Amino acid sequence: MTEEQVQHWFDMFGSLGYIAGFLLPFIEAFIPILPIIVFIIVNVNAFGWFIGTVLAWAGTVAGSYIVFLFFRRLNNTKYMKKVQQRTSVQRLIHFIDRRGVIPIFILMCFPFTPSALVNIVASMSHIKAHAYLTVLIISKFIMIGLVGWLGNDITTLFSNPTRLITIVVVIIIVWFVGRKIEKHFMSSSEE
């Protein structure tokens, strides 16, 4: 699908295009097999980098947080207690509880992370809801901003090494910001 075809599709639907630009990343939070990278690139090419990024970011943050809250409410159900008793799930929960938000932050900064799984496991941990929302807001903006920036004109990545160096620097900054967030929220134990 070319950029002109995507733009024509969004123009044809007018303001509904903005709704689709929000809803597609929102739905991806519930159905992780959907291609979030494609949705981000389509948004950025249809609406420009800023609006496309904001639409995709708002949709994925809202969807991810709703998944987190939904499964947090189900934590005391019989089925979820069985899931929590699995050794692999317990290891993940204990890892998150010991390490704080930094592993989640780093995972959420990468576009290939199954965010639905991270949302569900995080909902079983002792992370406070507001701390998780903060992690989602920052990490998803970084991930979507970078993917949108690359997807806006991917050919310049190979012809302009400055862009590649910038991405490496941003990844290092993400790591340092993640450490700060972890220190801030490490005292969070239970809601």
C-alpha cells in the first residue's frame, strides 16, 4: 500500500480517520498479533509525525492500561489464582517485584514486545497502578516516536549515519530514565 493510497483512505473518511488512527493501536493492546508497527507508520504517513505519533501513543497507552486494570480486577478469581501458581508466572512476578519498573519500562520501549503479556503479568505484580501508567506513558511515547520517526522516511537511516547515532544515544538515555523511574517507584509495594 503506497503513501498516497493510505492518505486517500484517511481523506475519504475525514475525521473518522483520526478515530481509526486511535482505535487501531488501542485494539492492538487487546489483540497482540496485530501489527503495531504498521499502525504507527500508517498514522505518521497519513497525519504527519506529530499527530500520527500522538494518535498511536494515546491509543496504545489507553488500551494497555485498560488491559492492566482489567486483569488487576480479576486477580482474585479462581482462574487467575491458578495462573499465578504456575512456576513461570511466579518467577516473572517475583522478578518484577524485585526489580521494579525498569524491566517493564525497557520491554515496553521495544516495538516487538508482546505488550498484552507484559500488561497481564504486571497486573499480577505489586506495582501500583499509577506507577504502571507512568511507565506506559513514557515508554510507549519513546517506542512510538522512534518507530514513527524511522517509518516516516526509512531510507534516510542508511544514507544518514547521524540518524543511526541519534537512535543509539536515545536508547542509552532511555536506560538512564528507566533507572530514575525505578528509584522513584521502588518503594511501591502494594496497592
